[in-house]
Amino acid sequence: MTITNYKSRITRFFFYLCLSVFICGQISFVHAQNDGSQQNQTGKAGIFAITNARIVTVSGAVIENGTVVVQNGKIAAVGASVSIPGGAELIEARGLSVYPGMIDAGTNLGLTEIGLGVPGSVDTAEGGEMNANAKAILGINPHSTHVNVTRVNGITTVMSLPTGGIISGQSAVINLNGSTQSEMALIPTYGLVINFPRITTFSGFNPFANTQPVDFNEAVKQRDKRLDDLKTLFKTSENYGKVQDAFAKDKSLPYPSKDIKMEAMIPYVRGEKPIVFVAERERDIRAVVKFVEQMKVKGVIIGGQEAWKVADGLKKNNISVIYKNIYNLPVQDDDAYDYLFSAPAKMQQAGIRFCISTGDSGPEIRDLPYHAGSAGAYGLSKEEALKSVTLYPAQILGLSDRIGSIDTGKIANLVIADGDILEPRTNVKYVFINGRMLPLTSRHTDLFEQFKDRK
Amino acid sequence: MKKFTAFFLLQILLLTAFNFAVFGQTKKEVLIRNATVITAIHGNLENTDILIQNGKIARIGKNLKAASNTQVIDASGKFVTPGIIDCHSHAMMDGSVNEFSYSVTSMVTTRDILNPTDISIYRALAGGVTAANLLHGSANSIGGQNTVVKFKYGRAVEDFPVADAPPGIKFALGENPKQTNQPTQPGRTPRYPRTRMGVMETIRDAFLRARDYRRALDDYRAKVDKKDKTAVAPRRELELEPLVEILEGKRLVHSHGYRSDELLNVLLLADEFGFRVATLQHALEAYKIAPEIAKRGTGVSIFTDSWGYKLEAFDAIPYNAYILWKNGVNVSINSDSEERIRRLNLDAAKVEKYGGVPEEEALKMITLNPAKQLGIDKRTGSIEQGKDADIVIWNAHPFSVYARADMTMIEGEVFFDRAKDLANRDALQRERETLEKLDINRPPGSGGTAPKIPSEKRQADRDEAVGDGGNH
């Protein structure tokens, strides 16, 4: 064996090694499309029959006394009288209600542990303005304390979004159980997050410097510039995609070099995957609608304070709203005191597809049911309020065939509670994610146990 | 006789005018009829009336009689609670809530920066809040003096402070007075203290100086009493005067802190100088030292379940209220936020869920307990005969997420009325549109003269968010 031969063998070995790693990577990416059958480590797997329960299916009528069967991670059966498979663990739920797990489509869960003073635990915003290739799923800490704290209050699925620059990156939809990012992922890359350029005269708060607001005309110019940059990037990415496609068909063409950022833009500029536009006020939402029309892309609004004022444009372009302003103050002093509490009811009346989100980075996502309930206090019906944190976010995320209601065949993300799940006095008794019964423990219950009897 | 009658009538007229001028307006008798009254002290009373005379709760009972000119409010199917009291707020404080320059700024007072037209007052009323403890920020080891107010929105600023509330002051421990979460500005020297060690020594140093000042004052008073002509008054020390009041038990200390060690250290320091800390504010880890707090009779004013927003908030648990309550500590739930202040009723509801505090005890945490902590419980905090008629009427049980405040009154006077608010909206909208059409308000693109610097109003949610420079 000559040395050259030996070298080439090693080279070939490495080639095959790389190839198999690549293939495995592809497979694991497929696996990342969590189908619910996957057996995550935490919690207890098995066949469960929740009996004598009040079943709030959300998709259909409430079943006052029925059974839900959980098997292979899925809802195997639901109804007033269903047969219970042998070997099922019975959960007597008389006096309790079963709900689908709640979904918060507007968080940064897992991307930040402690927001202030611990920058090492914060992975929300990449440097620079255009980061289409940044993927939230690769920054999410599956072992964040926020995972347990959130799910024990009945929230089983969240979308986690990056936040920085103009194009922040791609959001991920995750179930709140799993030892790895791919075990958690329902949709590893759901949408491209864009902080839609807006006119802002605020130049940052600094107690030590006399910061002056930017002149209004100057602010308009700055917005126009950012919007132009964005449109240029869209056009360039579209052309980039065309060139790549052309080369794929005809290898005699000059080789077009790869660009990691533009590569990431392709499915979005082609309207194949949704773009999540951060926009709050009427002016900005109208601008997003115009952008979606012009660029022929698929859009979702996150924020959406005044979305109800742009109903026609949003409906015409099939743009949904992830509303995250229940716990925010009205921007203008003369806005009605309940301006942001009542916006979901107004969206519902206007026929806009919406869901309610906390918009929180982690600690207070567990308040999601109360956000929905407060919309219920100001005009939204209780049924709609519940849908706004279950079925509606599932629909907006394109997951309504898998989560968001209690129907046979869906992923068994279930919550059993002793009352209306949107009420702050209601106690969560059981949580299932992917059909696994999870312990109702968190950092908070651990510390409670440690100190509750200290004398 | 005619002359006499005319004189008599004139007298009545003058007296009425006098009354009107002096008392603002004559107070009508008000009768709230047929409500579920949640007293926050004597349980819940079904189908009960409350009669209000001269701004006070005159009678509580069934089928109360009303005079013909009494304003009757039908509250059938509704719930009545005492007005909510927020023991930690910066609402209506105009500008920075922190006098950043020194770490001991006991000479300043929040009374000097109150804005009675702040819209957050109205929004708080719409959440059922009638009174608040307006505290200096937490940038300083010893911050400024507080103001206890009732939210009499629409009145002049001097009508807001509760006249007989004992004076108080803010202390702060931990990350905020250390100022280590903010980068030091270029060209500036970091302010002392930079550690929890330094914070405690800063407070101790101030009290040593205050004790000397008190001795000088006492010597002077003694000499004056003895008619000693050589008596010379010590120079007034505005920084130390409030601290002397603390030593004399005349001023309440509200100490912001998070970690159990720093909370215990300020209690020990108070032991050392012979005063009692009135409340530990935030006190997210108070549950770790509940017996030590209970022993000293110190109150604790907390968030129900905020946590994790900074390192010293990472051990916060929503069971804090329960553990403290079980140990016999007076617990109140505060907002420290113009946003959160609107939903303190739901924050109180949560302590039933986390640990199982009984309903009335949970309600006390936003009514009677903060009133006690602020020393105003003789006049407000519960629905009892003789107390100020600070009352909220809700459309549902206030611990339900679907509940709304329909009416909020202070001393029998309505300061928030949802029905009126709704009725006024069209008129306000028209006024807004008219104003927007004025040249000054038209965008430059359509030929108007733009205002030079439009501002985007930032609202502070929690102290460190914006506008008040790393408080909380």
C-alpha cells in the first residue's frame, strides 16, 4: 500500500463519514418534525384514560361527562362513551375539566433565562440588521427553568421568536418537553421575523445623557431608508434564488456562489413560508399590508394593537394577528382606558383571524390564560377567549390538525384543571405533552418545599 | 319681617357658598343598594346596602332607608369591595423617580413631583385602586420621602395626599443601589457603594451621623428647657432630619430588597439602631426568612408572582405570600407599575391558587393590609361603619378574570364610572378629530405645520423598564 493510496483511502473514509453525518443530519431534521409519537425523557409514558371528565374540546361542543384516551402520544379516543383499552391507567376526573394545552405564539422562551444583568443567559438578538439565517431553535435552552414553570400552568406549546435588528431570524414552535431542541420542536423554522421599519422619534433612554427625540422629518427619512434596504434585500434574494435554480438545472452556467443569508430568505420571498411582521399601530400595519401585497409574500402580524382598524387589508391578504398587548398600556393618553383590553373583541367582530399571546420572554408566559380572560372581561365571549389561546394559535401556526383542540388523532397535549382554565384561582391538576404525564414540579415548587416549614 | 326673611335667605345663600368654597362641593348622601358586600374584615354580606354620608360609611345593612335627595346606586348582582391600596407605586410622579446624585438622598420628597393630571391615575381608578404609596425609586441606599395619596383624579394636587398618613421613606438594597447592572458612563467614576457590603455601610454611616445629630438636638433642647442662655441650635441637617424621625419612631421605613440575606441585614441594622422597618418592599425571597420577619412585626409588600427578570429575582416564588401569611406576617401585594396597578385584584386572586390563602385574607392583601402598613387603616382599607367611603363596585367577583370595575369612589365621590366613560367616548372622539384637523396637528405632507418635536410617550412598566433609571 503506497502512501498516496493510504491517503486517498483516508480521504474516501472521511468523505463517507461526512456523507453519513450529513444524511443523519437530514434525518434528524426530519425527526425534528415532532409527530407526537416520540418518547421524550421527562414524565410518564403509557396508555391513559381520563374518565368522568368535563371535556372542553374547543373544536366542538363541551362533553359534560366523558372519557379521553391517550395512547402512543396521541388522543386515541374522545367522547361520552368510548371503550377503554386494556392496560390503560385510569385518571378519575370527576369534577375536573379537560382542556387542550394552551399555546402562546409570541414568546422568547428558551432564548433568555435572566434578562437583566446576566447577558450570558440571553440569546434573543443577533448583531447586525439582517439575520435571516439565525434560527431560534438553535438558541433555545431545553433545560431552561422557564419550561417547567410555564407548562405547570397549562401552557404546552409556544412559539419562540428572535428579536434583533430588522430581520431578526426564524422563529421556532416547540412543545414544552424534551431533552434536546429537536425533541421539543414542532416546527423548527416556522417564520421569518421582521421588525417592520417604522417612524420613531425616540432615541433611547439614558438617565445620564440629555437624549433628544429625533426630528420627525428625519425619522420619516430613516424609516424610508430601512424599508428600501428591506425591499432591495427581498429582490436580491429572489434573484439569488432564480440564479441558484437555473444553475441546478443547467450546470454549464457559471457557478453562483452561496450566500448563507440569502439562502435563508428564499422560502420567504417566494411566499412559501410566513413572515412574522412586528407591527403595532394602524400606520405600521397598513404599511405591512402594502408590503405583503407588493412583494407577494405570506404575512402574519405580531403585536397588532390597532389591527382591528385595518380589517379589510388584513383579510384580503389572509394576514393573521398574534396579539400581545393585553398587559400593555394604551400608547396615547386619550386612548380609552380599555383600548388594548378590548382590541381582541374588535378583531373578532371585524372577522380578523387572531390569537392572544403574552409576548413575554419567559417568566410570565404562565399568565397566558389571564391575558385571554381579560379580553373576555372586555367584550370577547368566554368561548372565543379560550379559542384565542388554543385553537386559534394552532390555526395561525398551521398546526390545527395536530394541536389546539381535543380531537381524535391529535397530539395528546392536555391539561386537566379544577375549573375554568382562564380563571386565576383555578388549579391545574395534570399536564400531558406528547401523551406523557408530566410531574407538576418546577423551580418554584422545589423552593416552596424547601422553605415552607422553616421555623 | 320681610327684611328679616331676606337677611335669613342671604345667610343661607352665603353659608352654602361658603360650604361650597371650603369643602369643594357639598357631599351628597349616597346609597348603594342590594350588593354582595365583600368587607375585607367581616366576611361577605349578601343583598346588603351601604349608606354613605359626608364621604363616610354611615351604615351597612339590609333595606336601609334613604332620604329623598339621596343618590341611589342599584348594585343588584354586583360585588362591592373596599378601594384597592397599592403599597408601592410611582404613578403620577413626573420625571425621574430617582435623585441619582448621591446614595443617601433622604432630603428629597416625592411630594415635589406629583402630577395630578397623569392618565395613569384614571387607569388605576378603572382597576379599582383608590390609594397608593408613592415611593422614591430604588437607585439609592436611602432614597427620598414618600407620599401616601388618594387618587382624586381631576382635583388639585394638594387634595391628593392623605393628611394624617404617617410620613415614610424609601430604602433600597441589592442590585439597584449598587448600580452594577448599568454600564458606567464614560468619563464618570462609579458611585459608591458598588457592593452589598457598601450598601449596608452607607446606611449604617447615615444612621451614625443621624444619631450624633439627634444627640446635638437633644442637648440643645435640654439646655433650652433649663433656660440656659448659652444654648445654640445645631445647624439644620435636611439629610439627617428624616433619619432622626426614624430613630424617634415617627417615620416609616419602606425598604426595597430582594435577597433574603440583604433583607435580614436591614432588619438587623434596624435592631442595632432601635427602630422597626415598616415594610420590606418586593422582598422576593422573604419566604426564606419568614420567622425572622414575623418576630419583628415588619410588613412585607410583594409582587404575587413576578420573578426571573434579574438575578436577584431568580429565587422568587409565587408561594411567597402564602408562607409569609402562614407565619403571621402582614402581607400586601403591590404593582410598582402603571400597567400592573390596573389588575391587582387578579394578583390577589392568585395567592389562593399558590398555597391556598383563604379568600378574605387574599383580599386583605390589596386593601386592609396595605392600609395597616401605611398607617391609614383607621380611615380606609375595609368596609366598616365610620371609615372613608373608598369603594369599588364590580360587575363580577373581583377575583374573576372576567370582572371589571364599574364604579370607583373615594370618600363617597365617584371618580370612575364605566357607564359615563363609555357615554363620553363619542364626544371625545369628535373633539379629537376636530383637534387633528387644526393646522398645527396636520402632517407636513398635507400642508400643515408639524409640531417641532413630537414625542412618543414611554410608560414605565416596572422600575427598570424605562424612564426611571433602573429602579424596581
